[in-house]
Amino acid sequence: MNFMESFVVSVGGSMINPSTVDIEYVREFSNIIRNVKAPKVGIVVGGGQTARNYVGSMKNFTSNDFFLDEIGIMATRMNAKILKASIGNLARKIPEDINEAIVQLSEDDRVVMGGTVPGHTTDTVSVLLAEAFGIKKVYNLTSVDRVYDEDPKKNPHARPMEKIGYKEAFAISLKSYTGAGSNQFMDSVSLLIAMRSGIEINLMHGKDLNNFENALNGKKFVGTKIFGN
Ligand code: UTP
């Protein structure tokens, strides 16, 4: 792999933990991260099925989104811990906030974390981590292959976008916001943070790790670049 700039990668929980932990995926992803020649890499992990399971179960006892988010965060940290075990340096704890993460990243070159506080998803954590550390590139490995101009589940004629500006991406994301557990390509707050700091987001389906490697190496990849007006 070529030398590349520092980056943050947000790995959707549905990649790491679609029903149970996908060990092969964790291994393959970790291999890429171990071989990558970037000075600093932040890795932010989503909650996947464990989050859905626990948030869903807790809904029997409360409908308060703050507390539902709290248990979702716990799930993201469990997935982060597994990924950390695979990448190495288990002695380091999973950072619980961005400040802690950037201290680790300045000392270790790699940091693995999950969620931080209620009110957003790990999409926002990844962009905040990039912002705080002065990193300008985020890769979002998720469960859709591209951003579409409309919800493709509702409109079969929705157009896939190769490139989209922050404002348009924000508007599309906001339209599909339905509260906790929303099915958005990225949460809306993350797009505002990216916009204010000019952070380029490269979104793609997380299953195809060759595609991710192409993106890392500056080659053509299937996905959407979110940047600019
Ligand atoms: P995810 O980042 O996995 O959210 O966090 P998601 O977008 O719902 O899941 P995917 O990407 O589609 O698989 C899981 C849940 O944990 C809480 C939220 O409730 C979120 O839905 N969370 C996560 C927070 O409240 N704060 C965080 O910083 C991260």
C-alpha cells in the first residue's frame, strides 16, 4: 500500500456484527488497518445487532431516547473492544470521549472507539474525532453502496450520487430522520460537523473491503464522496 494521509474510518455495526460478530470480517478489516501506511488512523465502530437487540429490549421498560441511546453506546463499545482485540494493544481502554481518543491517537498512531454520548450515532463520533485531531478524511463503511437523491426503498427511480455537497447530503439525511434508530445513510449532525471543518467523507458499502482498499489508495471506488457545496 502507498503512503497516505491520516484518516478516520467509521465501520457500521452491521458489518462487524450483522447477527453475531463476523469474525472473518473483523480479521480482514484489521489486516487492512495493520498494513495501511498512514501516520494516524482513527477507527470508530457501530453497534450492529447487539445495539438493536438491547435498545429493542429496553423499549419494554422505557421510551426515553436518552437512556435507549446509552445502552446503544454500550453495544458500540463491545464491538470496538472486539476489533481492538484483533488489531492489537488491548491494554489501552476504549476511549469514552473524543478528548481521551485524541490523547491515545497522539501517543499510539491508532485508536479504536465506539460511541460517546446520547443524541447522535458513531457517524458523528467519527467526524468529531477527525475534526478534533485535524484529520480531513473520513471513510464511512456502511450498509448502502451510495447516497441516493431520494430513499431508494420508497422510490425505485432514486439516483445514486458519486459526489454530493454537504448541504444536499444534509437535506437528504434529515428527510429520513425518524428519531432513535433512524435509517439514515449518515446521521445529520455528522454532516454539519464535516461541513464546518471541510472534512471529506467517502461513503461506501462496508462488505467489499477491496473497494475500501481502492478508496484508501486513491483509486476509483464505488461509493459517494461528500464534500463541498
Ligand atoms: P450506531 O452508530 O451503530 O448507530 O450506534 P446506527 O446508525 O443506529 O446503527 P447502524 O450504523 O445502522 O448499524 C448504535 C446506537 O447507539 C447510540 C444510538 O442510539 C445509536 O443508534 N449511540 C451511539 C449514541 O447515542 N451515541 C453515540 O455516540 C453512538
